[in-house]
Amino acid sequence: MASLYRYGRLAIAAIDFDTMKQFYSKILQQEPTRHIKDVYVEYQLPDLRIGLFKPRPDNRPEFMHDTRSTASIVLEVTDIDAAIKHFTSVGCTPGNVIDTFHGKEFYAYDPAQNRLIIHQEKK
């Protein structure tokens, strides 16, 4: 049976839209591939699209929280040491590298305090 789905997209509410756009452009090393002025941008990664959207004023309270989200954005890398250097070079302090049963990873946080897990698969 053919898949019902064409691709995956992660949509992130960005209350501070410009700051989030600058952060993800630096971290992902690309400009957005799709723009809807001051409301939505989208980045294309292999097998995933990441969209940032500015919530409408009437639904903004839904996206404002005092605690960190329970979800994480996982980005798979080929070289965790190069990723650490890159994150540091763009002003995003990476956490300590953690050795796990499935590889190595570190955590970082975007300006809205969404957790990023940067992961390198065990070879």
C-alpha cells in the first residue's frame, strides 16, 4: 500500500519571530526556502521541513509558557565535534556531550527554550 504521507514538517510557534528566524538560519546554515512575510518561514532539510510561524494575536496565549516543552527537536549530524564548533561559532552554547547506547549527543536551546538534541549515531 502506498504511503498516505508525502513528507514530515515540524512547525514551531515563534512569538519572537525575527529572533527565532535568525537563530535557525545560523544553526541550520541556510536561509529559509519559503517565506510568507513576517508570518511564516520554512527550512528544507533532508527528509524534514522545519517551519516557524508567528501565532495570531488571538491564539498567542496558547503558545506562551513558563516551562520548557516536553518535545525535543532532534537533528542528526555526521560529526558531533564539527557541530559543537558550529553552534559555538554562532553564539549558541552547546551542552556537554553525552555518550548514550545509540551514539553521542548534546543539548542546546533555541531562543524560545525549545530543546535541540544534536545527535551522532554510533558507528
